[in-house]
Amino acid sequence: MKILTIGRVGQLGTELARQCPADWTMTSLDLPEIDLTDPTGAAALIAEADADIVINAAAYTAVDKAESEQDLARAINADAPRAMAQAAAAKGLPFLHVSTDYVYDGSGTSPFKPGSPVGPLNVYGRTKLAGDQGVIAAGGPYAILRTSWVFSAHGGNFVKTMLRLGREREKLTIVADQVGGPTPAADIAAALLAMARHARVTSGGSEHAFPSGIYHFSGAPDVSWAGFAREIFAQTGITCVVEDIPTSSYPTPAERPANSRLDCTSLHRVFGIQRPDWRAGLSDVLKELGEIA
């Protein structure tokens, strides 16, 4: 199996490279080899690549900054995935694309299903939705994996921020009315590789085509940001007190969805992939960071 991964240095790209089976070949592209602000150039690299499947693990993820960098966010999150999916479709290659819970409006308390109505609240969500739509419209085999609240030992994320602030302060006020599933990047990578393995099984003239569609994948159980922080501190022994606050007390440039719960049953039904326990994933990350033994 020859995999072309877009996005080498991010949380997900790092984990994909780590977990790639020894008998597979993974080519990972990032700057300067590929520039996602140039969709045409990005598509050309896929057209020229010797690959069996393409995984797009790259995105513009600065949610608040996207409000003032709309053109940049749109180029990376919408225009580039559309162009790359078209190039993959022209070669008949499955295109696996990572998306987000932010395509939904966050209303209610029920988990969103892949077919639930969309209604992003911010520029980031709108550009990611446009990217999803472009991937589907490309017409080739594809899978869109919408996930949420990604964390790992690499890059910037909520876990690393809490570790830093928890040691600097005696008390933190953290939003408690936004609920979702924290998701270890390692588990997302494992899910994508399992989906890629399925693509290999169903390719080459098999009677079963690649099961194209939108799928959800997030950690369990669902929790608030405040609850997530408490678990980080509980596992590390940090004594910082967490005080619950409403979203209204922590205004940000980009509006966040209150409900980020995702229904992941279709991923389990089609690919046999279950929701991971994010608390176990958190322990693994904390061990890697040297926070716990």
C-alpha cells in the first residue's frame, strides 16, 4: 500500500507517520513541497504521485484567526481539498479527508449524525464545510472523517495549554456549557489507516466498492471543556481548581458550538472502528510528555 499524506508536521500527520505499517510506503508532504494556498499546484502533486490512496490531514485550524483571515482559511480548507479531491478522482484514488464538528450549529443536546443539517457558526466551520462539499462533488471515492477537540503530545492544543496554565495559577475559569468528545490524534490516525486498509481490500476489481461517505469519529465519553481540564489535572496531580463558567463569560472572535457531540455509529458499522476512550488516550499523551510515569 502506497499512501500519500498531505500534512506532515501537524498533530495528525505526525501520528500517521508513526503508525504507518512497516510494509506500507507513506509519502508525507508539507511546506515547502506543497503549498495549500496554491490549489492548482497541490492538485498537480497528487496527479503526479505514485500512490494508492490520498489522506488529507492538513487544515487551517486557527479558529479565531480565521475571522480576520478568511481568504487564507478558504484557500486551505476549501479550495485546496476540492482541487486535490478532483485530482485523486481523475486517477480513481480514494481521498480521505479530515473535517470537523464545527460544520454543525451546535444546537440541542443530541449527537449530530453525518446526515444532520449543517450550519457552521464561524469562518473556520464554513470553510471546512465548503471543503467537504468540494470533496464530495469531485466524484471520486472518498471518506470525510469529521472529528472534534483533537489533542496530542505535538503542537498546540488544549491539553498542553492546561498543563502550562494549571501550574501557573491556583484557579482557572473554564467554559462548561460546550460539550463534545476530546479525540486523541493517535486514535484518528489509527482510524484513517484502518479505512485505508479497507480501501486496499475493496480495490483492484473487487465486487465491493469503497464505501464513500461522511463519517464521525470522536472520543468518549462526551464532556465539557471544564470537565476535560479536571481530568487533565486529576491524572497529573496538578492542584489547580477549575471553576465552571458559561460561554458568555469567555467571549472569542469566533462563535463556538455548544453541542459538539457526534454520533459515530456509521463508522463502527461500516469500518468496525469504535469510539476511543479519550481518558486512556490522555494518559498516553501525558506519559509521552513526561507528566506521568
